Amino acid sequence: MRLVFFSAAIWFALDQGSKYGVLYGLNLIERWHIEVMPPLLNFHLGWNTGINFGLFGGGPEIMRWVLIGIAAVIVGWLLYWAKTGLTRPIALIAAGAVIGGALGNSLDRTIHGAVIDFLNMSCCGISNPFAFNVADVGIFAGAFGLIFFADSRAETA
């Protein structure tokens, strides 16, 4: 379980640190857009009240708390799964990545009422209108890791 907590803490710290650094260190909160390595990487501020890609955004205030509640249930379920069914270190790290990302985005929702998104990447003539954050990367990478590397104790016996 130490790997889960360590991974979650690292992803949470990377997420919150990057958001704070970009918002206040680079003043994205007033500038809204910074070209870093156009078109591959730009910082573009977005306040996401919905789920991925702003889906279901702009709904009633209660949705913020519903999404925080869903994240809490997922975190609890992942902790239970990590304790009772995951044995491979890579799977424990992946579970921690999802947990850290979910907690980072939930903290944003709690404090700001929306998730802070700022990473915008485009390539090869395709202009991506969406922004994401480090927590989203952790959630995606962790989910990918769990899909491919999760095991159960019954399988290892």
C-alpha cells in the first residue's frame, strides 16, 4: 500500500504544483494563454465544471458536489482493490496515479468550483480546442496501467 500512497502523493503534488506555478508564477490567471512550443504545447486556461472535455459542464451547482462524491467513491474503491487484489508494483503505482489525479481535480472543484485545465496540445495540422491538466494525465496513465497490469492474488496462486 505504500506504493499506492507514494504514487498518489507524487501525482497530487505534481498536479497542484503545476497549477499553482502556471496560474500565479506565469500569471496565466490574467494572461489566459501562453505559447510555449506552438503548436505542440500551449498553456490555455480553462475552468472545467464538467467531466472530461467539459462534458456536462455549466450544470447546476449540485453537480460539483456530485462529481466530488463520485471521485471519493472511486478513490475508496481503488484503495480497497489495491489492498485486496493488486500485487504487482506497477499496478499499485497505477492505482496511486488515478487516486492522486482524482484528489487533485476534486480539490480544484472544492476550492474553485471547477477543475483548472491549462495544457493544450496540437499536432500535425490538427488544432485541439481542449485543455487538460497533470491530474488528467495521471488518471489516464493510471487507468491504462490498471487495464494492462492489474492482477489479483487468486491469479498468482
